[in-house]
Amino acid sequence: MFEIGYGDDGDIVCSGRLDAAQCEKALLLMNEIADTSTLDFASLEYISSAGLGVLLKTQKRLAESGAALKIINVNNHIHDVFRYSGFHSIFDIEAKEE
């Protein structure tokens, strides 16, 4: 199960598992983003390569206008995925406080 929406503070909150079956749901919201935005991954348990693709597509589109995605509250497993894939150099990422 995957959920995505806006939190009370305006951050985009992702929870559950972002895999290939959920990418369309994520893209619907991501395509609405026009300015620098923060993604809160505190409740995201898993991200697949397809999920990484959604983030990369959004980051590239935003970069054309000088905006970017910031990703916060990333758990150790997802942080490793970003590091192993090289995405840690593409995104501003903050690890989850344990």
C-alpha cells in the first residue's frame, strides 16, 4: 500500500511502499509540483527503481526552472538505496533521526 499527499506543514508525505504498481499514483501528485518542495519519507518503507524514476523525472523537470526536491526523514534502508544508486548526489537528503 502506498499513500501520498500534503501534510499540515505543506510537505509532501509519502507512506508505505513506492513500487512500480504505485508510480502512476505518485506521478499524479508530483506532476502538480512547480516549486522547490519537501518530500517527507518518515513513513515510507520501501522504494523500487521505478519509484526512483518518478523522483528523478520530477527533479529533472523542476531543475529546468531552478527548483528542486528535498527529501527528509529517510530511513537507513532507503538511504542506502539512494547511496548505492548514486541518487544521493542528485537530491538533498536528510536521514531520519533515530
